[in-house]
Amino acid sequence: MEYNQKQVGNIFNINREIVDRQEAKEEKERDDQSNTALTILSVLCFFSAMIDGNDYLSTLDWLIPAGVLDIILKGVFPITMIGILLYVLKKLYGRSK
């Protein structure tokens, strides 16, 4: 009787582990799908912000000298935007597994 109870307990524990692994796998798949969707949205937002930012900065030619404005539009602004995009992607995919 005691042996049978141990075997039933072992079977129950094995079944519970199988179910837990399946649930973890399904949750990881859902997370991966969410991360992919967020990445696509982030990239789209990135390009939209890039275009809007360039348009806005180019209207400031009366305030900022032409040489400085060129440096901002061709150097500082794109690098900053790429840095923001990389930060978002790191937050999405950079977590330890």
C-alpha cells in the first residue's frame, strides 16, 4: 500500500512538471509574439519620429546657423534616435532568460 502511494505521488509530480513545462513554453511563445509586435511598432515609431524630427528641426533655420543645423540633422539627431531605438530593443530582448 505504501509503495503504491509513493508511485501515485511520483506520477502526480511528473504530470505536474509536464504541465508546468507546457505552460512555460506557451507563455514564452506569447511573450515572443508580443515582443515581435512591440519591435515592429518601435521601428515604425522610430522612423516616424525621425521624419517628424527632421521636419521640425529644418524649420529652425532662422534660429540655428546653417552649419550647426546640418550637424544636428545629419549627425546628432540620427545618432540619438538610433540610440533610443537600440534602448527599446534592448529592453524588449535584452532580459536574461
